[in-house]
Amino acid sequence: MIAAARRLLRQPSARRFALLLLLLAALGAALLVVPLPRAEEFPGLADSLGALAPVVAIGGGALLLVALVPRTFVTLASGALFGALEGAAYALGAALLAAALGFTVGRLLGREFVAERVRGRLARLDGWFARQSVLGVATVRLLPISGYGLVSYGYGTTGARLLPFLAGSVLASAPTAFGYAALGASATSPGDVNWYAAAPASLGLIASAVLVHRWWRAERARARASGVEA
């Protein structure tokens, strides 16, 4: 695998970037034609996994996310399989692993091509990504601009740092993870009433508002400091 990565890095940046676009197009096409399983197909599957359940849940969920499957579906499925709390924990683990995988692929295939060509405002935007804190990443994650996997690939092509990106990705995923996992668990146990079912909308909106406000205040403070220094 290491040798393959080295051979890939020796390819021209334009060829690697074209490969990244081809990969995203293929994943998008597959997502349109491959049907996703229904909730009633989940019961009993978790028991058959046994001790491998956490590994399969996190690894399989991560692969689905980097294949551009919506995170909502992955979290609902995790809740349907493992229950609200355990399912939410596995969904967050899958989100962390998927963020790392998508970022790495984007960095290997697209970063050099982008860095060679950004100019003017695009260069300033790239610099903004490079300076982003954990809260900045979380704010972008919470904006309804694109799917979870696609954002991971995109971040890899920018100058963003890996650790803030991973921490921000998990932070942004946490508010809705428990809510959607609870909804998934309720779908396979209709008689159970779970207060977590109200969490996706309420916690997501609250977290979004708080993060956007803090990010806006930080940007204003940075702008004032730059003005004073000038």
C-alpha cells in the first residue's frame, strides 16, 4: 500500500486531480443506482456480528460515508442496529474515521493541483482554510452546503490542518448523532418512546447558532487586530 501511494504521488498533479474527480463522479453515480437497505432489514444483524460489531459498525459506516452516503442514513442505521446510545457512539466513530479517510484522499490527489493554481481571492480563501480552528471547521460542517464525504474530500485539497479538521468534524456531528440514532432505534422498536427523537432539530439548530456566533466574533476580533497592526 505504501509503495502504491508513492507511485501515485509521482504522477503529475493534474492527473491525480482528474482521478479525484473521476472517483467522486463514480461514487455519485453508484449512490444513484444502488438501493439503500430498509430499516426493517436491520433487526438481528447486530447479534450475528458478535464481538466484531463495533469494528464492522465503525469501519462499515466510514466506508459508506466516504462513498458519499448521507450521514443521516448511516446514523439512523447505526441506531436501528445497536440502539440509541451505542449506535450514536459507533456513528461518531465512523464520522471520525471517514473524515480522516476523505481528507487523506483529497490531500494526496488534489492538494498539489489546487496549491499550484490558486490566485487572488482563491488564495485568500485557501489561507482561511489553513488558519481554521476547530470551531471554524465545525461551523462549515454544520452549513447545508454539501454531504459529509464530499466536504471531507474538499477539505483535503485545501491548506487545512488535519487535527483541527478531525476535531471539528466530530464536534459538528455530535449534536445530531444521538437524535438520529434514537430515531433509528425507534424505527425498529415502534412501541418505545424516546426523548432523543427531538434532538436532531433542536440540538442541531442550537449548536449551529452558537458556533456561527463564536466564529463571527473571532473573525471580527481578528479583523480589528489586523487593522490596529496596519
